[in-house]
Amino acid sequence: MSGDTVMSDKEQTSGTEGIMGLLSKLSFFSIFTDEEKEVLSKLSNHIYSYKVGESIVHQGDFDPSLYILIKGLIHITKNERPKVVLAKVKPGEIFGEIAFITQAARTANAIAGAPTIALKLDGKIFNKLTAEIQNKFRSRFIEVLINRLDNMNSQYIRGQA
């Protein structure tokens, strides 16, 4: 991953308010308290910015991290058809959850489709969060996976009609 961290340690204190403001606007974090969002905003050394066209995740790589898109746009592609955008990830959505949950190699590529800011969580960081925050993340992961499965089922049914 080649993204740049958004803030240095010196900027972390003043930048926390800006990141917290961005988190507060995202539906993903609507179930988190202000105190929990503040904890997450202090993970500034895990918040990265990416330029348009920059690769964030590479299919086949082993990087069991999860990303939450804070700002921008992500295009999901596969090596087999790199010019075909399979999905677009918008602010407040997650990507990389399969590798995070299964601890397996990446199944797709994630490429910045616009100037992008994303929070990157790996297992070590996740396990340092409070149980309450971890449970809220898990709840959101389940919602995301259910919605994606439902969408795939709908697409399959439309294809069979």
C-alpha cells in the first residue's frame, strides 16, 4: 500500500477534530458515540490519502486489513478484467472485509477513483479497541455482508428470469 498518512503525529491533535467531523457525517458510524468516534479519529497514523488511479489493494496480496472509506471513491476490479469496474465504494462503506475476516489473500483490487481518504484497520489495531467499539464494527460488518449477499441474490434471480 503506497498511500500517504493524512496527518503526522504533530498534526494529530488539531486534525482529530477534522477527522471526527468526517466520521460523524458517515452513516457507518451513526451507531458510534462521540467518544468512540473520538477514539477512532485518534488513529490518524492509520488514516491514508490516495491520489486518483492509485492502487490501495492488490488482488493476490496478503494484507488482512479492512478499510473504511472516509472520503472519495474506490473502484473494485479483478486482474482478469482490469478495466471492468465490478463495484464502486462510496464514503461510509467498507472494502477489504473478506481478507480481514478470512485472513486470506486479496480477492480483488481497490483503486482510488477520486482523491480518497480511508481508515485502515488490521487485526492488531482492531483488537486494541474497546469491546464496545469492536462489537459495533462487527454489527456493521454483518450488515454490509448481508446487503452484499442480498444484492448478489437479486442479480442472480434477474439473470435467471
